[in-house]
Amino acid sequence: MFLFVDIKNALLPSSFPKVIICAFYRGVDSFKAMKSDKKVIKHINVDLMTQVLTAYENGKEVFRFDCVSGDKSHPTDKGIFHIFRKERIYRSKAYNAQMDYAMFFTHDGKAIHQYHGPVPISVLRLTRNNITDWVGSHGCVRLAEDDAKTLFDWTPSSTRVVIG
């Protein structure tokens, strides 16, 4: 139960939680809104060994997708990056390749995006993992169409991407 006080005229100790003061001053509805305004932290992890992309929200896994990264001649960069640009429809100028749902993480054009090849991505991933690492992209991380769309819609710009 809430105790409503006149904050303007009340003397409260400095240790009194500010969010409670705001709740009393603004009313219970404002308190509920403020209480639910937690900062959401999202990040993406790409495991190059297993060819799996995992998305996390506040430390909990929300998505896990099969992916295909760079081939032997064009490896995907390892490290910590951030999504700095998103394009729902995009065509690579360098390779004349469609890259829909592109989320760029390097300034030389590497992105997480939809795979547009004729073979299902699961077959491509299986080939890459078990037969040859000559199968892959030119450094991008490719996803099946539904996975790419889901991740694109979920991911805000500046989301951290860890690749290793």
C-alpha cells in the first residue's frame, strides 16, 4: 500500500529512494511506468567454429541461428564490433550480391545479412563444418531469410557484436 505525501513540503532523509519520491510526487501510475523502464542490454555472439549466431537480451539467450561466415580466402573478422548501419534492402557494390536485412559491423562492408543462395543454409553450414572451409561468404555472416528478418527487427543500432 502506498502512502501519499506532499513531497513539496515534506522533509525526507537524503537516503530516501528517489524513485519512491517520484512515485509519490507523480502518483502510482507513474511509479509503475518508471519501475518497468529498465535498460535493455542486447548483444550478438557469432561462434565461428560452430557457425552459430546467438542473440542475448539482458544476459539471456533469445535467439540461436545457424549461420555461415567467411570462407578460407575471405575470413570473417574476429573481435568486438557494433552495428553502425542497417539496411532492410541492400545490394553489395563490391560483389553485386543481394544482402537484405544487412546490419553492418565493419567499415569495409562486412555485415550480418540474409543468405540468398540456391542451396539451403543448413546444407551450406554442414558442408563448411564437415567437408571444407572454402565454402562461405566474403567475410559476412549469413543467415536464413526468416532468421535474418527476426534478428534485423530485434537489433537496434549500436548493438555489440562479438565474433570469435
